[in-house]
Amino acid sequence: MFKITVDVDGMQCGMCENHVNEAVRGAFPVKKVSSSHSKKQTVIITEQDIDEQELKAVIESGAVRKEPYEKKGLFGFLK
């Protein structure tokens, strides 16, 4: 799984966050997507890697950072 963090300028409110989230969900098979206008970023959790250029075509974005993601369960701190 991948965790993709995208810098997004221009979000001003919760509705902006919802529009970005829906655009990502409509374009890519994601497990989870959440946006924050105060942090100016969107975080995407997905099983398949997403092409950076396709992502930028869906949402106007700045830097895109990708990293491996491992789901942590209730006792994830024991690993």
C-alpha cells in the first residue's frame, strides 16, 4: 500500500476539501482520502501507485510525496 501526500493550495473551507476528496475518489481506486485546508494538503491511501501527472491533472497540486504505508492494528506498537 502507498501513502501519497499532496500539497494543495486554494482550499479555503470544508466544501473545498470535499470537492478535492470526491475528485480523487472518482478518478482513482483509493482506500482512503482526506484533505485539510488548514494544512493545505491531501493524504491518499491506496493499494496501487498513482501516476503523479494523472493526479496533478485531477487536482491542481504542488509537491507530491509517496511513501510505503502499513496499516497499524490495535497492537501495531508491538511490532
